[in-house]
Amino acid sequence: MTIIWHHSQRRPRQAKTSTAGGRCKGLRQETGYASARAFAERLGIPAPAYAKYERQPETPDNSIPMGAAWRIADALECSINVVVGRYDDGVEAMRVQRMYDRLSPGSRERVDDPWTS
């Protein structure tokens, strides 16, 4: 069974930072990539280029290229809208789903039906 996160249960948390790079860094770390270099290798993007996406201020001249943004979104299992800063809807739901997916079958059973445990 999969947890379905309904918008009325809790408002999704906003990203701690408003820059695309800050959002990417936070999601990258939550996904389990401790270093920007390891994540860049996974994406097939040069490490210095990806590190630049995370640290530079977001301006029209410094935005993440669309091809890279798509690869980042796919690797982070999030919407490209989150990567490029359009909105953060669903980020909390994705975090909860990832936590649920890591649970053992017995723990999932207790979460799915807490009254029978």
C-alpha cells in the first residue's frame, strides 16, 4: 500500500532557500547524495558546473540550463517546477513517500493500519 498525502493534512513545507541551487542542494542531500561531485557524476554533468548551479545566485543569466534541470529533477524524483523554482508543492509528500518506501514490511503494516498492531 502507498501513502497518499492529501493537501488538507498539512501544508507542504516551503524550501529553506529561495534559490534554485539551494533547493537542489537540500533535495540532493535528502536523496542521499552527500557531495555535489557524486551527484554530478550520477547526472553526467561536470562537477564544477553542477557545483556552480548550487552556489550561484539565481538570475536570468545564471539559471540552470533546461537540460540539466530535467536531469536534476529526474534524479531527485521531483517536479522540474521545484528545481527551477516555480513552486514547492508536493515536496513534503515526496519526502514522506521516500521515508515510507524505506520502511520494512512490518513497519509499513503498522503505518498502514496502526489500530491492529
